[in-house]
Amino acid sequence: MGSPGSRAVGPPPDPGLLSLYDRALPEVYGYLLARCGQRALAEDLTAETFLAAVRTQVHGAAPLTVPWLIGVARHKLVDHWRRLEREQRGLRLLDGGDPHTEDPWDDELDTLRAQQVLEQLSPAHRAALTLRYLDDLPVARVAALLGRTLHATEALLVRARNAFRRQYESTEQAGGAL
Amino acid sequence: MTDPERPFRSLARPTTPTDPDPAFAAALRERLRRALLKQQAAHPTPTRSSPMSALAPYLIVRDARDALSWYAEAFGAHTVGDPYLDGDRIGHAEIEIAGATLYLADPYPEYGLDGPGDGKPPVSLHLSVPDVDAAMARAEAAGATVERPATDEPYGRGGRLIDPYGHRWMLQTSPADAGPAPKPGDAVYLTLNVPDGRRALDFYGAVLGWTAVPGRVPDGWQVEGPTPMIGLHGGQHDDTGVVPMYAVDDIEVAVAAVRTAGGEAGGIERQAYGLSALCRDDQGLPFYLGQLG
């Protein structure tokens, strides 16, 4: 404190977000790119994340940190998948399948192929699997982010794992040359 | 039996920082700089909601940035104005709790200013809260050490705790102050069911100057001051929006009347303040009945 005990100096404009920008940008962009796989989209979502931070910073609400920005980025990603899901709904039948049956599957996943398979799944399945496994979030947090009940989220995860497995195994049978 | 999740666990991926296209990085920085300037012009920084006393406690805390969120989490504090940054340290910050102002700063050993350390702090902060048990539980869950659990005393129910920065807080709920008793039919309490209670508190804090203390449920907040009393409840709700509570003399009679009139009434529950029942009118609008005292 410049003048301890007294009402301090007139505060200079808070450099908060801009001073954090250089360090936070690769983290936020890296997080988004690894999960959405497309450069242009990752750039759009990165911009949305930082602009949202500008709005909250004005209210002095949350202290700005990289983990906080990643949390905002995660919300932006979920919003994106939700928009996509809305656009695609009606174009395809909702995948059926009993959400309570799941055959045991004990495969060692190839990370690169897993990423390609994820990109072919429906936005809802992709969102659920990404949050649960790539981000390693507990099911309750996944449910809160997706705006679903815990029960519905568990059922969604079972369906998503089944869909993932079908897709993964079909690319395998195709000769693995993908 | 095989764990169906097992193959998926190998997908966990920590964030790998990736530098974007430098042109994109520079353009976004410029966009942010302009957005910040525009915002700062449009919204002056938040100001305190009540006149400031001439006497304000000035707390030295290790990691003042962390402390700002801790006091927000535990006691519903909100930051007033922009903290004064001094390199990595916060040189000065102001928070408002229950209408009172506290100053905070990181330690400045070069000026002889340091936190309380491990010794017993000789000065305590006394905070009146609507529900001392809820406030103590909340603070303890957030990392405070309870020095003395809440007990009933002639002057009210109170307890003591040491926050993670070494400062002692005495929390107390005064015995119900005798205002005029509500008349049957008065709206005595409003519950705002919102997806995110903390965010609602920030919004109404900015618009109406509300301050609040944590309630007895997660992301529940008791707003201080307004009449009727107001609570914020964050989370998933069947009914997002405002649910009023109306005072009644005899809740069993009132519940029967709800059903006779074509509404629905849930069970009568005992609360700290009396008896309550969640009802719906014959058009589906939710409300509580409350028999107070």
C-alpha cells in the first residue's frame, strides 16, 4: 500500500484482464482447440470467452484467474454444442438404444483415433464425453453444465459411450487406415 | 465385471497451452482493450451501498486476491471499486459486508504490516447474521476453523471462528427484534429461485445495492434489509422466478382452504421461523403459506 493505513492513492485503471492476457491466451485457446478441433471455431470461442470476462470484470465480481477463464471457456463450448444440437435436431432420428444396457468393453483407446471419433458424434454425445472424460469432471458437474438432471446425464453418458464404441469399432473394422 | 468407463479414463487431458495465430492474438487484444475502455466509461466501478463509517477495520491477509473470494464465499462480501494493484500484491482493496466496509491488503513487511500469524488475534470482527448456524457451517466448509461452536446466550445465538487468514470473527444472531407482527395475508418473504444465486446477488447488488449473507442451503443467500425479507436460491428449480410467502394465523386451516378452493398444498414443514407449506393456486402459481413464531 502506497500510504499505509490511509485511504490509499487513487487507484490506477486496473490492468487486470490485459495483464493476464498474454499468459491466459494460450491456455484458453489450447483448451478450446483440443476439444473442438477446428482453428476458426477455437478462435471464435476464445474471443467470446475474453469478451465475457470484460463484462464480468467491470462488476469486480470474480478475481481473474486462468482457471476461472477456462471455466468460462467451458461454458462457451457447451453453448456451442447446444446450438449445434438444436440445428441438427429433426434432421436425424434421436439415437435409440436402451440407456441401461452396456456391454463390458475393455479396449485401450488410441488417443488420436478417439479424437476423430468424438468429432463424428452428435453434439450432445460429444459434449457429455468431453466434459466427463477429457475434462475429468464429476457427473454432477457435467449435469449442471449441460442443464440436465443427474439421472438424465447418466443415461446420456451411457448412450454416448455406446455410440462412441460403435463408431470406434466401425473405424477399426474399416482397416484402421483412417 | 468390467467397468464400462475404464477405456474412457485414458482420455483425460490436461490443458496444453497452444499459441494461436499471432494476428488473431493481436486483433483480440485490441478488441479487448477497446471493450474495456467502453465498459469503464459506461459503468463506473461499483460503489458502496451505504454511507461509510469513519472507523474501518484494515485487515492484512496473505494472498489478498484469494481472501477477496473467500470473504465473498463465506460472508457474502462484495468488492467495492477496483483493488489497487501493486505488482503481484494487492495494495488496497475494499469490501462491503452487511453494509460495513473493510479494507484489505497483502502483507507489507517492509512497513511492518503483517497478518495475525499463529498467535491469538487481539481484535475480533463481530458480524450480525440472520442465521448463525448456517453462516458458521458455510465458513467452516470454506476453510475457517471454529473456535467456539454457536451457543444460545441471553443476547442471542453466537459462535466464533478464525478465518484462513488468521482473523477472528464473532458471528451472532440477535434474538428476534420485536417489530410489528405481520397480519394474515401479508407477503412476508420472497424467494427468488434462480439458476445461479451468486450471480443473481451480483446483479441485484449492482442494481439495487443488495448485500446478503449465506443461507442454509448451497448457493442460498439471505438478502439484508429489504421488506419483505428476500432470499435467493440458486440451482435447478421446477419454478424459476419469485415465490412469495403469505402469513397465516393457522396453517392447517389455511392449507385446507387452499385445497377446498381448488389449489394444491404440500405437507406442512417445521422451519426455524415457524411452519410452512408450499402450495399452488388453482391456476398453478406457486406460493408458500407461513405460520410465524
